[in-house]
Amino acid sequence: MSVQFANPHAEGLPRRRFTNAEVREMVKAGIFDEGEKIELIRGELSPMGSEGSLHGRARWQLTRAFTLALGPEWFVASNLSLFLADDIEVQPDLHVFPASMPSADVRGSDVLLAIELSNTTQYRDLKVKAPLYAEHGVRELWVLDLDARSGLIFDRIGTGAYAPGRAVDADDVLTPNLIAGVSLRIRDLY
């Protein structure tokens, strides 16, 4: 897959690629703020836009629904880094993994579900991040478009890629395949 870069004028020019460890060192050195919203996609730093009120409320609603429904054996991470590889750090809006694991040790295959709220980032979430999630074994991905009140559910991986997503709308009941006790609708996030 060819990743689309934010600066098409730099195509063909040499780049300096980074690792997660190097980015952590840059944060320690004060080059980036601790809370600065960046992701590392195949070694390239990618800034993330600010979160609007609709996005923030929907993320809170998701976190609340999953936290209330799941027992202490599951960790519901909201906007926490997920290190898919040495040169890939993404920040899904929510991801669920065994609570017994330190979050820094969690890799894609440990994640039962990742959710991306995609009101302004749909291209990035579907074309850049979804293939990375599949490649690294995230078992299920929901990409929910808050503006359109619809989404795509990816729950089958074959040969390192998700099968085409299943379209859902605001009134469809969403239940994760591998996590019992959780069900919600997109309209419940507003």
C-alpha cells in the first residue's frame, strides 16, 4: 500500500524516518509537548487535528458504555497510544485489550476492538489507518462517521487486510464480535 503524505511536494525527496523510541526521546527533550496530538505512520510524524465537541462527546459516550459493560479483565483505552510496530504509533479513539497487559506492551493482535470516530478524518481512518490495523492483527475496527451518522464495521481479516466493511447507520445496533455485553447505536453517541 502506498501511504498518502500531507505534503505531496516532498515526494521523491529524502526523508528522516523515526521510531517510537525516538519520538519518546523528542518528547522528553521538549521538542514535542507531552500531550501533543501526533501519530507515527511508518516512521513519519503526522499531526492530528483538534477534537470538536461532537467528537469529544461521542468518545466519552463510547468510553462510558464500554467501561460500564465490561468487567475488570478488560482495559478500555480512550485516546491512548497503540504501538503497532517500532515505527507506528496510532491513537484510536477507543481500543479494548486485556487489563493484565501494560498499555506500552499492547500490540495489534492484543486488541479486540478499535474505534475511530471519523467526522473529519474519514479518508485517513479508512485509507491509511485501517490497513495498518488489519496488517497488525487488530481483530475488529469500527469507523464511525459522526456527521453522516453512519459507519463501517470491519470484522474479518484475510491475508493481512480487512474484508470490505459492513455499512451501518444511526439506528443499527452495534455489538462487537469478541466482546460480550456491549451494544449501542451511533445515535446514542450524540
